[in-house]
Amino acid sequence: MVMSMNVDLVGRSISFGAPSTQWWTQLASAIVGGLSFATLLTLALTPCLLVLGDNLSNGLQRLRQGSSPSRPQLDSGNRFQHSLGRA
């Protein structure tokens, strides 16, 4: 649809740039753009913002406690212990 291709199943013909494809091309472009944007948000931006929020909350917690700004060492290789408050 994005390529302006019209497939006529009854007449068994394929045409490019037909008048009926002009509306479908705009709709298909909007759908493809929306899916691309949603994929980018889901796979890239959301995890980055989650890590950023965790780092900021850990930094603020360390500032309130008066400890050094170095990263804490996690116990027994479990990387979720610090974010759950058990470090």
C-alpha cells in the first residue's frame, strides 16, 4: 500500500499509481510511521528512561545519607537487590 500498488483480485491485474491507491497510500504511511515511532519508544527510550530514573533515585538517596558518590557494590551478583532496597 505504501508503494501505491493496487492488486485487483477479480480482474487479476496489478497496477501502480491507480487513483484508488492515493487514499490508501496516505493511510498506510500513517500506520507505518506510527508503528515505527511506537517501536522506537518501546525498545529504546523506555529502558533508557527507566535506568536514568533508577540512577537518579540512587544518587539522591546517597546524597541524603551523606555517603560518597561512587556506585554501590551489589551482593551475590543479583543486580536487582539495590533497586529493591536490599543492598
